[in-house]
Amino acid sequence: MNIFRASFLNDQMNLKYNIVYLKKLYPLRISRGVRDGQHNLFVSISENGHTGWGETSPGESEGAATAEVAQASLEGFLASGIALDAIHEVYDAAREHKVAPCALAALDMALWDLRAKQANMPLYRMLGFPLPKKATSITLGIMTPKEAKERLPLILENQNMRTLKVKLGNNDGIEADKAMYQEVLGYSKKYPISVRVDANGGWSLEDAKHMMSWLAERGCEYVEQPLKEGQEGDLPELFKNRPLPIFVDESCRFAEDIPKWAHAVDGVNMKLMKCGGVTGALRIISTAQAFGLKTMIGCMGETSISIAAGAAVSGVLDHIDLDSHLNLNPDPCEGAPLVNEVIVPTNSPGHGGHFTNPL
């Protein structure tokens, strides 16, 4: 289903909304539930012959549970008559207006795409970033060992990927987590795989301590979001004598969250849907690096449009998890190609993401 609506901002600039249903190739199960598809909101901004594209992957924790709510959030903000000339000023005004971060992400990345096209430069180059060289991880949602046994050969043999992010925090408890991880680890005998774990806040403090020690003995690289959002007060205790690096995801949404927990984590995972787009990501990168933290970028059910925008900032990051477009059936967009396990920005002007067939 495509839902279209246009909104003319001024004589030179106009904005359009499209809502498109995206079906996943494989349902993704995490500690908070399972998704097999969703409606995403796409925003295009045209000015003087150039069009910039942005995308919202909605989520309740990102301020808008549906694409329609995200669109309404943007419409309410734009009704104030704000000029879209200066991206950082637009971002700050939207934050003050309490625009849903996932909705702001669509507007923000569309503006960056537009300005880079007007400058006739790839976005990564306009930002002064190098091309990424680090492999993206491929996410394995929570599943049984039997399901993992069926899925892993498709990733390791058909897709030729070697970096895995394993979702744990199973509602059936840590023994179920261990069984799945052991199944994944069994493939290390045949393939040179790297494994990291994301608990999505699915562990208690005691389970997190136990699981981190257990995982460290079994080659895990790091653990992401071991504790539930709102339980950050326990991070210092978990951080003390930790056997693995700790990255936070839901506990760090914006750059201003970083100083609160910099003493109790090793790194932060930014997502364009959480931080409000490219502008928010730039601020997280600067702040995290100022505090000596590692950085990574993740995604949330996004097409090649949003993944391309994320890839534009990924050349300076320590870890990459930009794989959601690879799990769409089909991805209606292109511009975020996978080359030797790396999501590489294109050298065309803008972030490179666009619909394969024009809407």
C-alpha cells in the first residue's frame, strides 16, 4: 500500500509523503517482540530540480508507533512555517517542538540528501568522512537452535557474511540464550566468524553478569544493551570488572545522554531513528569521541534510503550494523550496496538512496 500526500512549503520547495508497506524476508524476534513487516514513511523534498529522500521506520520508543503518527508529527512542526534552509537550525527547532525522533530522521536525512545533491557531492564526502572499510554485521533474531541451524547456512554460505550479531534476552531465560549461542558458535569450526551479542535490555543485573562471563569464555566480542532502558543506575556495577566491552543502545538516544553514562560503558550504538537523523548522528559521534568511547551504528527495519544515509557517516565508526535492507522481501529502494561485507556509499551526489521504481 502506498499513501501519498504533498505539502508545498514555498514557491521553490515542496515536500511529499509516501507510506509504503515493507515485508521482511525473515521475521525478526527480539526480547520485546517480533516483527514480520511494517509501514514506513518516506519524505521527499524537492527544490530547483533536485530531490532529497528520507525515511521513517516507526517505533513507539522512537516517538511514533506508526507511519501515520510520524507524518502527523512532521506536519504539526512544519505548520509553524519554519524555513528549511539551515539543517542544524531545523534539527534544533524540531527537537524543541518535540517532533518524534524517527519522524525527524526522515526530514533530516532528506535535507542532507538535497543539500549534497545541490553541492554535487556524495554525502559522505560533503561531511568530510572516509568510505567505510568495516564489515556490517548480520543480525540473527531470537530463535531456537533448530531455527538457527536452518538460517545460518543461508548467511554464511549464500550471503558469504562472517560478522554476526546475535539477539539474546530470550523470554525463556538465559539457558535458552546459551543454547542459541552455542548453535551459532558451532559454525566457527568451519567459518572464521566474529560474534557480538545484543540483549535488547532482556537481562537482569545478575543475569547480565553471569552471561557476560559465560560469553567472554566463548569468543564474544562485546555485549550491547545488557540492561533494560531505565536501569542505567546498575551500569556502574556491571561495568566494574567487566569481562566484555559494554555498548548501550536504547540507553543513549541523543548526544546529551552520553556524559551521564560515559563512566560506565565502553561505547554507544547510534540509530538514525533514535537520534533524529544524520544531524543527531554527527553530534553523537563528536560527543562519544570526546569522552573516549567507541561508536557503532545500527538500524531498525529500514530500506536502502535510510541505510545509505547511515553509511555516509559510518566511515569513522568502530562497528557497523546496517543490514535491515538485506532482510526485506523486496527492498523497494537501492543505493546501499553490500560489497565484500561492507555497506558502501555510492559516489553519486547525495546519500545515494532512492526508490528503484519512482513512486
